[in-house]
Amino acid sequence: MYFRHSNEMWSEFPELVPGVLFAEGISADAIVTDRIASYHATAAERLAQGSESEMPEIQAWRRSFSKMGLKPTQYRCASEALLRRFRQEGSLPQLHPLVDLCNAVSIAFVIPVAVFDLAKITGDLEVRHAGGSESYLTFSGETEHPEPGEVIFADTIGQAHARRWTNRQSGRSAVREDTKSVLIVAEALHDSASADVPHLIGMIAAELASVWSVEARSGLLSRSSPRFDLSSAMNLQPEQKRG
């Protein structure tokens, strides 16, 4: 099993910087309240200097959404949507400790962070353009079919696990109480992304180690090295992972 962006995506968005983590041993009983508060404070400091729409990280995503033919104020990347809600309500909904933590990191870094339950993904996962036959399950249980050419996260059997790139994840692979293994993906397009994404990935890895006592396997992808192989990590014995 692997995760990657298609060659077409790299050609269209050469400035893309993706970071990936794989972790096993996640549980829903972790306490992350204080950790989340720290990241929320960082986000509040950023918002005190100006609205999310003025941030270079968001402006880069808005340009990319426009390039994909989407209205950036109608379809927002995940980090902008979260920051907007945080600015308006002063908090974010509590869903699952890992999701809550990653959402908090996302608004602190202003970078979209997706968390997938690997048990619900069949085969490989690729960020690519839709062919039109893929199926997407909404959180309300409805099935949608992304338009041909739309950027999606698609697995081997054509299940779309996210629509409009970083706009909306699927209910199919959402993290639930019984989730054990996850794939976490952070993507950025702004000028300092090559420094910010590794920092973000390192922070999440440290949180996974501290909160869940798991050692995440992480990687930074590029056009010359676009593939993150999960098979080798999933096949390691526990003592090998700790070593």
C-alpha cells in the first residue's frame, strides 16, 4: 500500500510540499485538551494580526482553487474553513482526540491536515483527477460522484476519500472510536512550505509519541520522490518499530 500524488498533479502544482505520517495504536480515550489549547492560542495570535484570507498560506490555496476552476470563497481548503469557524466561534467542535489535535495543529500552522482511517481504504491512495466513475460517501451517508477532472483522494477501487483536493473529506474513512491505524497528510503551497511542513509533521509525530506512545513513520514527498510506502511500515514487528 502506498500514498502518492499523480504526475499530473506535480506538473500542475510544482510548488506543492506534502508531508505524511503513518501511525498504529490510536485510541479514542486520550486527553488532549491542554495541547489543543496551546495550538488554539497560536492560531488566535495569527488571527489578531489579520483575517485568515490575508494569510499567505491561505492565499496560495485560493490561487490553486481558482486554477482548478473553483470559487475560492465557495470552496475553501480545510485549514481556511477551520480558521474561519475558529474566528467566528472561538473554538472548534470535539470529534476525536486525534482529529481534534490535528485540527488544532492545522489552524496553528494554517496548513490543511487530513486524517484517514487506513482500515477503510482499499489498496493504494492517490491524489489525482477524477475520471467520473468514483464514489464519495458524505458524512450524512449519501453517495456522490465527483465530476471528471476534479482533484480527489482516490483508492484502488475508486472510492474518493476527499473531494476538491483539501476541501472536504469523506465519511467513509473518517476517524472513529474504533480507529487503530491512520494516515495523516499535510499539504502546502506557500513560499515557506518547504520549512513549515517538516515542522508541522515533526510536531504531530511528537504529539503521537507523547499522547499515544506510538512511533509514527513520516516522510516528505516531492516530484522526484512522490511515493510514501506504507506496506513496509505496516509489516514491521513492534520491536522493529521501536528500534
